[in-house]
Amino acid sequence: MIRPRPLILAHGGAGRRAMTPRQASCLADALATGYAILQHGGPAVLAVESTIGFLEQSGLFNAGRGAKRQLDGVQRMDASIMEGAALRAGAVASIEGFVHPITAARLVMEETDHVLLAGPWASRFARHFRLERFRASRDPRRLSYGRMLSQRSRRSDRHGTVGAVALDRSRTVAAGASTGGIDSMLPGRIGDTPLIGCGVYADNRSGAVSMTGQGEGIIRLAVAKTICERLAEGRSPSVAAKMVLRLLVSRIDGAAGTLVMTPDGRFAIAHVTSHMAAGWWNGSAKPIVRGRWK
């Protein structure tokens, strides 16, 4: 059997804002970081973690250093990662003050029997493993809870979740995502990103998916797993992505973008938002990065 060339895809969010030149350059560098691991025989899950970690570190996206604040002025972040060989997965939700929530998610997968840790105990878990910290940006807002409820927004101008999917030399796929959430979040709000089957999914029998967009809609249709089910039925990555994104729009007026990859190296980048910062690389020429995809 001919093994497909290693492949990495990454995104920096979908929404109504266009990608900046600095974000485009950062995405290209992140793809190069992840592909270097694959090129040297490293596993897909490590390539995904490293690619996302590069984006978290940059502060240019709504993840890691660049995470948005919730309505009480506190940055709380979510992340998840999954590999397709044994369906291992790990995630953290509402973690505070750590540069790389994606690494915390990987450690949940590898060092515990759990899938998801949340809140202060997720932060304590990350401290235990001495993950890199940063002085979390705090903008205390003394708003009553009623005022917070009145200010919440059901539509976000900027989503900014970062994510990646990868295929390694052993034909194993992996997927991951990391986010600071959406505009006008109530304290404690958790979106699709840390929910396996919603924001990410990876299965060597179908493919790998990483989502970005309005999390509430993505959760309600369990979009990542639903796309993988379409792949398992024999649909191409492009058809599977477009089928489910159309359903997201028609049923619940959702907004999202997706990376989709199969274990034989086929892939698609699709979105129903105005823009989606994303790219891919298989080692040829240089990484392809664009702000809009058909």
C-alpha cells in the first residue's frame, strides 16, 4: 500500500473579519512547525499540538496569549485534542493563565483516564505539570449578573478559535483546537472547542475534523462527528463538509468553518462565514495560506 505524504492543515478562526498580514505569516510558520515534526516521522498528535501551540504563543489569535475576556473581565480558555488510532482524547475548559491550553489537553489525554477537566481544577492540573504561564489580562468589570445577561451577544464579529488536523507517516490522523471563546460571553460559558465530537474529532476509519465558529450551533449538531460520519459513508471531504455546514445554516442559522482530512490524504477547507484564516502544507513548495476558501 502506498503511504500518503504527511499533511498538516491549520486555521486561525472564521467570522466577518479578514485575516491580517501578520496572522497570515504566523499561520504559515505554524504549518511549517507542524510539518517538520511529520517530516521527521513524528506522530500526528504532536504535530497538531505544536502547530496550535505556535498560534497560542503568538497572541495574534483568540487563543492562548490572545484569548478574549468574558463579561467579568477574565480570560478563560478551552482546548481539546484527539488522535484517530485508539480514539484517545483530552480536553480542558475554562482554564486561566496558561499559554498553551492545547498542551494541558494533551496531558489530560496521556496522564489521566479522563477526557475533560474544567475550571480551577483544570488550572491546578496545568500547574502540576508546570506548563508555561502568563500574567492573565484582567479588566475587572463590576457588573451585576442581570447587566451581564443584558449584554450577552448571540452573534460574534470575531471567533478566532485556532485549530489543526494532521496525517502522519503511519496513516494516523489527529485533530485539535484551542480558543478564548466569543464576544460577550457570560462567565463560565463553554463552547464547542473542548467537546469531543463537536469542535474536534479524529478516527482513522473516517478522518479528522477541527471546527471554528459560533460554538453553540456547532454543539447542537455535533458537527465534527457528523462530518466524520459522512466521510465514513464514502463522501469526499469537500462534500461532507459542505453538507453539514449547509445543515448548520438551514436548521439553526449557524456560522462556522472547518478543516477536514481523510487517512488517505484528501482534505477540504470550507466555511459559511465571510472569512476563514486557514492553510495547509504537504512539504511541497511553501505553505498555502488564504483568508477565504470556496
